[in-house]
Amino acid sequence: MASVRVNGGGDEGAEAAEQGKISSPSGLPGREIPGGYGVPFISPLRDRLDYYYFQGAEEYFRSRVGRHGGATVLRVNMPPGPFITGDSRVVALLDARSFRVLLDDSKVDKADTLDGTFMPSLALFGGHRPLAFLDAAEPRHAEIKRVVIGLAAGRMHHVGPAFSAAFTAMFDAVEAGLDTSGPVEFNKLNMKHMLDFTSSALFGGTPPSEAMGNDAVTKAVKWLIFQLHPLASKVFKPWLLEDLLLHTFRLPPFMVRRDYADLTAYFAKAAAAFLDNAEKNYPGIPRDELLHNLIFVAIFNAYGGFKIFLPHLVKWLARAGPELHARLADEVRAAVPAGGEITLTAVDRMPLVKSVVWEALRMNPPVEFQYGRARRDIVVESHDAAYEVRKGELLFGYQPLATRDERVFDRAGEFIPDRFVIPSDDDALRRRLLEHVVWSNGPETGTPAEGNKQCPGKDTVVAVGRLMVAKLFQRYDTFAADVKESPVEPVVTFTSLTRAAADYTIVASLALRERR
Ligand code: HEM
């Protein structure tokens, strides 16, 4: 057996690989994992500054791949490091093939790895470990996941109407802003209205903005910040002070206790009927534990996801420009008559809309990081080599590098709107491509289940993306927006919107004729 160190320090890359001793199922050459962790305490701090401020996440990984001869399985430190994290050492998987190990629940244990190298205080979750922190093999995981899968499926028919309300509120506000005061930032509106959307879609009842006013969003975002501050960066200057405040110590949970109590009171009421039913049908899960899980699902999983996903989607549409807008408008308007309601059944018949949404999720998976601990000694294969990982080592995947892998997708770094529109309707080819769209912590061709860690909101998320694109081009012929990239989500600011004519079929056919 090759002498692979278990989370050893120093430059492991310098140690010669004992080729041939790692048994690769595909016959790839065995290599020792290159890279290293450097000097304890000092190197994780230095790497953190590289990661957040000097290089940024993508360059942090790309530069290290370059330094190690193109190897895409590497030993690196992951922030935040000291003092929040006791152990920053991970094995990074930076290509589409090795990344897949993280989706294999027989190989990785995902207990408490949602946020990576640190675990937030349970005081933030009413003392419970929410579903997303449980490993697929824990009995509680199957019990709670069953309930959440049922919730998402059972409420699917509320997604269209709830999103319609959020969309109308957001774009009425964009139009009003453009008319009166100039460019309008989308992110702020998205943040404001998508909390109402998630609560209404999942539970119905009075939306948070009516029950709690603007405080609802403030409290929800504050609660997210208390969990995720070690992963945030470039929020305020000077950066050295930010690094000290956000990345060195945990913000104490008591500072958000009252906000969380208010959110808990809201969801206890909004989800009361669902909790009553669950108490009868799933008596094994205490009501309090399920309530705190539902809060986590609504605010962290769903709202947190949409907060990042929709700005990326609008970003790609803005960058693509009027030609794509006209094609999307034609497709939407051919399927839904002027003034008609866009339903999920209707968007299913819009291949370009569907492709644009998958392509946005491929280019920018909203959750960029996946982690899991090797359940046993395993062999991880990249495209070129096989590496041995020891039981207990923390594996980490930076998903944008996996989903933009040139060995899997042609012109992988480009946003190609038609990528998933397969002209001959060759379903096998589309499936082969969708296998590698893994934003939901599983392939797009897969199904979330009690025994896996795939997002149970997968269909909801794809549906919302499609509704967003379809509604945008039902209402507008085209739009323009400025885009400013920033570490978590791009900031998208609308500068113009061109309303569709009331009888939009005329506009659509004109656009078609002009392009011929
Ligand atoms: C754009 C929105 C969303 C994104 C990007 C997203 C993404 C993800 C990802 C990447 C994971 C796996 C995390 C990991 O273990 O590494 C996950 C898990 C999860 N998501 Fe979503 N999600 C979104 C919306 C939703 C919605 C609408 C729901 C509501 C049903 C939901 C419920 C969950 C739950 C409960 C888990 C934990 C699953 C488990 O532990 O087995 N998510 N999501």
C-alpha cells in the first residue's frame, strides 16, 4: 500500500508517489495526493487571506492546480481556519470525475459537514441538528427527509401562484424605480420578496412581510449571517478588520436569540396545520424538532438558495442580450396566449427556457462547496490518476470547477443557452449531459430520497427558475442590467425594461421575421 499520510503536515507533494500500488478500478496510474497544509496555524491563516482577499476562491484552486502540474485532486487548507476551525485540512476534488465521490453516500459521511470545516452552534437551531447536517445513514435523516420530501411534493401546486405574486411585486417595483429614480438593484427586491415566496409556497397563510413587516427579512438574514459569517467576505472594508471580525471568532448566538424566537413564533403558526398532520403521521419526530427543521428548510435551504440563484440567472440573461431575449419571448409567447397564466405544465413545453435554467445552474451552482468524510480508505479517480484517501479524511469539492470541466462539457466555461436543447430530441444525450449538472448535490437525472443527500427542493428550484425566465419574457421584450460579480452572489442592477405590447403575438412574429 502506498504510504499516504493521514492529514499530515508539510509538502506531501514532495513525497514520491509509489506508482502502481494504488489499485485503480479504471487502470489509471496511482499517485500520492499532491499539495500540502504547510505550517500549522500560520499556513491556514495565510491561505485564508489568499482565499478571501488576494486570490478569490476560483483562483485559489486554479493556481494550486497549476502549481501541481494540473493535478485536480489536491491537499489544501480551507478557510475559515483558526480559531473557528480546529482543522483546516481537506482533500480538494476539482474536476467532474473526482467530484462525484461526494455524491456517493456509500463512500462519504456527511454528518456535520454542511458548512465545511466548522459546525455552527446548535443554539441557532433550537438545540437540534437540522436535516442538512445529518448523514444519510443516520436513522433520523430518513425520518425527517421523508417528511420534507412529502412537503415539497404536496405543495408543488402552490409554487406557481406564490411565485407569480413575488414576481409581480418585484417587477412592479423595478418598473416604478426605473420611472422615478433610475437603475434598480434586483438583489434587494429578490431578498425582500422571496422570503414571502418560500413561506407561502411551503406553508401558505399570512406571508412573513404581512405578519412581521420588514423585520421578517432583517431577522432571517441576521440569522443566516450568524451561521455563515465565517464563509462570507468582502462585505465591508477595511478587509483586515473584516477578516478579524468575520473569520476569527464565532458571533455569539445569544445576539440573534430574540430574532430567531420571533421567526419560530411565525413558523409555528404558519406551519401549524402541517405540524398537526406530521405529529399524527410521524409520531417519532417531536413537534419541536420538526418545527426547527422547517425553519431551517424555509430560510436556510430554500430562501438562502433563491437569494443566490435568481441573481445568477438574471445575470446570464442580461449578459446574453436582446437576441436571446427575442428567442425566449418567441418561445414563451408561442406556448402561452397573451394575458394567459404561465403554468408549470406550460413551461415544460419550453425547451430553450429549460435549457437556460440548467445552464445557469451548471455555470453557477448556487451552493459552490460540498464536503464529506471518507467512510473508509477509498480510491478517488480524477480523469488522469487514482489517489488513495484514508478513512476520516475530509473531502471537499469546489463545484464550479467540476461543472465547468472541459473534459465533460464543450466550451465548458461559456454560457451556452441552447446547451440542453437537443435538436433530435435525443433523450439519452440530454441525460448524459444532465448527469453532470449537480447543483442539488446529486445529478439532475437523480431523485432525492430518504437514503441520499440530494436536495428535496430540486424540482421546486428548477420550476422557479423556469417560471422566472418565462414570466420575464412574457412581460418584457428585452431588458438591460449592470452586473457586478461579488463573492457569494452577483449584484444585478436593472437599467431598462422594454414592456411587451399588450397583444404580444404581434411583437413575437415581428421579431421572428426580422431574424430571418
Ligand atoms: C435555489 C434554491 C436551492 C438550492 C441552491 C439548494 C441546494 C441544496 C444543496 C446543494 C443541498 C445539499 C447540501 C449538502 O449536503 O452539501 C441541499 C440540501 C437540502 N435542501 Fe436544497 N436547495 C434549494 C432549495 C431548496 C428548497 C426549496 C427546499 C425545500 C424543500 C430545500 C430543502 C433542502 C433540504 C431539506 C436539504 C437537506 C437534504 C438532506 O440532508 O438529505 N432546498 N439543497
